[in-house]
Amino acid sequence: MTISPSCRGIAAWFAVGVCAAFPTFAQRPASPAERGRPLTFEEYNPESMLKVPGQEITRAKFPFIDVHNHQRRHSPTSLAEVVREMDAMNMAIMVNLSGGNGQGLRDQVALNERVAPGRIVTFANLNFDGIDDPDWGARTAAQLERDVKVGGARGLKIAKNVGMTLRDKAGKRVPTHDARFDPVWAKAGELGIPVLIHTGEPPAFFLPVDAKNERWLELTLFPSRGRFGDDLPDFTTLMAEQHAIFRRHPKTTFISAHLGWYGHDLAHLGKLLDEMPNMMVELGAVIYEPGRQPRHAREFFTKYQDRILMGKDSWVPAEYKTYFRVLESNDEYFPYHKKYHAFWAMYGVGLPDEVLKKVYFGNALRVIPGLDRARFPR
């Protein structure tokens, strides 16, 4: 059959109209397979088809104290915005661990009290200048005393540079249990303030970055975080240096940051807590650990309910909902907020109210001096 020119024109016009009406067919991005390569692990991010009861929790059940936060330079306006975000999630008190020392700390405490009295408390930090001087320990302990009694600090924060990157003038690593720090630890105990201490890194960071490493994605995206093959001691040695100071200073309360990096081995962490009554732990940046072992974690939190504190670490308000949901709910198989930390799903631990209250505020009220108890239920 012969098609007339007019019919061919109509057909061409119709085809153009169909393409114009459905442009997505022509514009759909090519899949990795169509581009001649397989889908990478970084790209693979499936949406679960599992339908189970549960919902996000954007506001904590009880007012809570975040013992692990970092706030640096603020104006009155920007600090007021932080407080509004705290109010929205029911955070009654924030502990800012980045207080510095001396006049800088005093200025920060004064701003906090002017803008939001009692809502943001500050921990001091050490000045390591002159660490080789014979009187460095005594001098630094005296500065800590001034920072507490005059500056208004409520505790001391030790960052991970101690034991890892801090060097003396000869270039040697200064270990966490170095005797030069002893006057500082003793002074903290004398002043009745806690020392929140971050030692080391997640244990996976000390392993080869290969197919067996569960933090492979993070170590691939951020290679500088890997510690395998560098000049540091292994994970176990670094953490043992931390524990040595806990044993040497039993009258000082130490809060081991990030569940002491033993959230993956709660049985071992329990043994440490049993051995060292002055050791506390907090949850900063590691809620993915109890969130993947809910039954075991519930048993652990129940047994050590007087030793665990709420903490988040980085100030990203949208991420707190993961903490609330893991700690408060019995929900199943919900996403963690940062894939390169944990590509696995979360499960709610479902803590009883009496345990949850201790984790959220009771334990912090006990170990951090001068907090406003009136902000919390009895």
C-alpha cells in the first residue's frame, strides 16, 4: 500500500507530538550498565520495601542533656538560633566541649549566660605549649583551676590529639598515660569536675581498607582517617593507655567518649566498667552500635544504667531523631542518618522510662557540677 505525502506528514507530526508530550523517555539518565560499568557500592542506596510499624521521633520523650557537643564562635543572634533548635528537640542543656582556656573561655561562658542562662555549659581545654617544660603539668593544672573557679568551666575535654598526634620537641608521641598529665587529672578530681576524653579512633580504622572492613566506605571517601600502617600503636594499645589513667586516678571521673570505642563489643566494655567505677561512657557519634544489637544493648543499658550519658558530637539537629528512635522506640529496620558510618539498618532498643531518664539527664546531673536540676522531672 502506498502512503500519501499528506499521511506521512500527519504521522511525522504525531510522532513529534508524542516525544514532546513525554520528554522523560528521551532524557532519562543512562544507568551504570548502559554506560558500560557496574553500579558502585557508593551509588547503591536502595529504598527498603519492608512495611513495618514505626515513625520518626523528632522530639525527645524527656528533656535531655547533650554532654558531647561542639560550638565555637557565636554572636548573640546565632547562639539564640542554636537555643531555638535545642528547644524544638527538647534539649534542656548542651555541653560545649570546645571552650578553650583563659580569656577565650571566660568570654564564651559570659555570652552563653547572657543569651541563654543555664542552657549551655562549657568544658575547658588544655594548652600544650611548652609541654616539655618541667613545670608544664603544675602550670596547666593551675590554669584548669582558674578556668573552673574564675572562668566558669564545668569540666575538661581532652581531644584525640593526645596519644595520637601530640608530639614533644624531640618529635616523640606523647601517650595518653604520660606522667606529665598526672597533675591535671588529679586537679580535676580535686575540683570535682569530669574529664571527657576522646582517645583513638573506631577499631576498623586500624585495619586494612579491604573488602572485609565494615567501614570501607568511610575510609575510601576519607582516606586520611585510616590508621593502618601509620606510626601509631594499634587500637588496643591506645585504649589501654587511656584506661591506665583511669586506674591511676580513681578519685577523678572520666567520661570515655564514643562508648569508649567498644560499642561493637559491649561484653568487653562491661568488664571495663566493672573494673573501673570512675569510668563513664557517652553515645556521641556511635548510636549505630546499639542500634544494630537492640536486645543485647537493652540488657547492657539496663545493667549499666548509671554509667551511660546522652551525647551526639557534631551539631546537626536533623540527626538527633536517630538517637531518639533507637533509645525510645521498639521500631524495626529504619535507616541510619549517615551511610558511611553505618550502611546497616537500625532497631529500637526501647529503654524503660527509668533507664531513659538516667541516660538523658540523671547521670549528667550527678557527674557535672552546677547544672540546673529544676529543668528536669524527678
